[in-house]
Amino acid sequence: MKIIMLGAPGAGKGTQAKMIAEKYGIPHVSTGDIFRANIKNGTELGMEAKKYMDKGLLVPDELTVKILLDRVAKEDCAKGYVLDGFPRTIHQADVLEEALNKIGDKIDFAIDVDVPDENIIRRMSGRRACLSCGATYHIEHVPPKAEGICDKCGQELVLRDDDKAETVKNRLNVYHEQTQPLIEFYEKKGVLKSVDGTVDMKDVFAAIVGILGE
Ligand code: ADP
Ligand code: ADP
Ligand code: ZN
């Protein structure tokens, strides 16, 4: 099963993608997580990506596409995967489709997690991230057991540089201009499913399971 998560930054794509990955036993592939791991390790890719990420801009397709295609070519992705944060442009979607076509494959579901802009800014300022294991928390909705510490790996939680309010506004603009057109793109392919992302995360997940099947 090959799944794409669509939705604004902070809509809950990552939260839902992790639950999908666990329930259906497929890898969760997040280009944002891959970039952040590279930044943390000080790689050349990480340094290049950071320039764009800190401004709330997309990392150029030349860098992003190769990383994603390499990742999904790995053995553990053979039976499927859930993509979180890719594609983010029509060009990225075209490249992915072409790569899948070559192996006689296709995307099964593109799930749009729908959350209005007003809710997004509030969500992002409360998000706390573990840069070690990729876990995500929210100071009100999903607090860690001990304040500021990751439940899963014990590392310190941070407010991501790009989750500050000014940057979030840029990211929302970028989303509307470059990523939102993907909703129509996948609707035309007949694989688009929308869920209301404003409800409790368990209810969002129940709606997704209703789409993907038990
Ligand atoms: P995305 O991957 O789309 O950027 P995240 O999954 O990281 O979004 O979620 C953004 C923030 O909102 C996180 O702090 C997360 O814990 C919180 N969150 C996710 N889903 C919900 C929900 N249904 N209700 C309230 N808060 C949520
Ligand atoms: P969110 O879902 O909260 O927007 P992500 O972790 O998916 O956050 O992405 C963080 C940043 O990483 C983006 O703002 C962008 O700069 C970069 N990025 C992630 N995925 C892509 C992609 N597919 N194309 C271009 N840039 C990306
Ligand atoms: Zn952690």
C-alpha cells in the first residue's frame, strides 16, 4: 500500500503517518525528518537544506527528489510506504509517478488532512520536536510525560526554528502556492481522500482507517 499525506504544515500529517505506519507495518518516510537528521549530523546536504528551511521555503527539487527516490528504492519500502511531506510540488509528484510507472506501480491513496489556516499557527507554536528520533508532541494536546523530554528516547525537545510564528506564515503561503495544487492533481488521478483534521487525532485516525480498510 503506497500512501501520500497531503495537508498544510502542522495539519497533523506526521502524527497520522506514524500511526498508519505502525498499524499497517509500512515505513513512514518524511523528507523533513531526513533533512533534519542531515542538519543534526552536519552533512553538506543538511547545510544546504537548512538555508531554505529556516526561511520557510521549499528545498529545491534537485536536492529533494533524489533523496526521496533513493529512500523508497530501499528493500523495506517494497511492500509500500506512507510519504509525509513529499511530494510538495507538481514537479515532485510527476517525478514520483514516473518512477513508479517504470516499475508498474502507482500511489493507492493521497490523504488530505484538512485544517484551516487559523488553527495552524496555534498548533505550530505548541509543537515540540525530538530531533533524535523524530517524535512530535504538543504542549497542550500531546504533552510528553516529563516536560521538555522525549518519552521515546529521553532527548531534549525543541521548538523547531521554522515553527516560529513569522516563518509559519511564510510556510503557509508556500503551501497554498506550491503544494495545495496537488489536491486537484490527485483528485484527477482518482486517489484523493479528504479527512477533517480539526478533530481529535484519534478521530482523524479512525477516519483514515475507514478509508484504508482494517
Ligand atoms: P505536520 O506533519 O502536518 O506538520 P504534525 O503531525 O507534526 O503536523 O502536527 C502538528 C502539531 O499539532 C504537533 O504538535 C502535533 O502534536 C499536533 N497535532 C497533530 N494532530 C492533532 C490534532 N488532531 N489535534 C490537535 N493537535 C494535533
Ligand atoms: P511540516 O509538515 O511541518 O511543514 P516538514 O518536516 O514536512 O514540516 O518540512 C519542513 C521543511 O523541510 C519544509 O518547510 C521545507 O523547507 C523542507 N521540505 C520537506 N519536505 C520537502 C519537499 N518534499 N520539498 C521541498 N522541501 C521540503
Ligand atoms: Zn526522541
